[in-house]
Amino acid sequence: MVIENSVGSMDVAAPRKLLTELRHALLGLHKMLLETEREAYVRLHGQVSSGEMLRLVLEHEQFAWLRFVSGLVVTIDELLDYDDPLDKTEVDNVLAEARKLLTPAQISKSFEEKYQAALQNDAATIMKHRDIRELLTSTLAN
């Protein structure tokens, strides 16, 4: 069976592989951004336990902007949990959301400010951003 979608004509496994790669890349980006935000929080408020940090990530406004990235990862996880072939529209929607995420002005002012600051202050974040952008750009070329 062949699926026709924004990533071109591909076999059933290709969209799943693409989403898996995107998921791993987004998790890497999220980890970098989270670490940067954690360090900023600790500088202002002092050390916190792992449990307290988890609560902060889930509830504190300072970490709210990161939920755009984690929310997209959750969406990808839900799609990858399906045993059936992936739906073209759902795959296209996830790819569009990922592209939008890398264009921060389209997400929110808070996300844009924090993400741009992370890109300006950390070469590893720039590289991860570039890798995700290249992955998404390659899906448009096929």
C-alpha cells in the first residue's frame, strides 16, 4: 500500500519513520531548551529537587512556553501508537505544526522571545534547530 501525502509517494513505513525522526529531534530540542530554562530558574530562585522541577515544568509560567514543543511530541506519540497506516492529513498537520514551531512568531510572543534568546545564546540549540528544519525541508522536496 502506498500513501500519497506532502512527503510524496511513500510506502506505509515512511511516514512512521519520518515522525519517529521528528519526535527524537524535538525531544532533543526540548531537553536543551528545558535545561536552559532550568538554569535560569535556579539562578533566580536557588536549587530545587527533581520532583519540584517536574512540578514547575508542568505548572509554572516560566516553563509554559516549552509546552508547545512537548505538546507536539505528545501528538506525534499518539499518532505513532496507532497500528493502522498513518492518515495523510494527520501526518501533514503534524509536519505543518513543526514548521510553525520553528517559526516562533507564529506560535506566541512568549515562545518567540524565549526561543530566539535560546538560539542566540546556545550553539547546540542552533544546530538542533537547523537539523529539524532540514528534516522538515526534505519532506517538502520529495
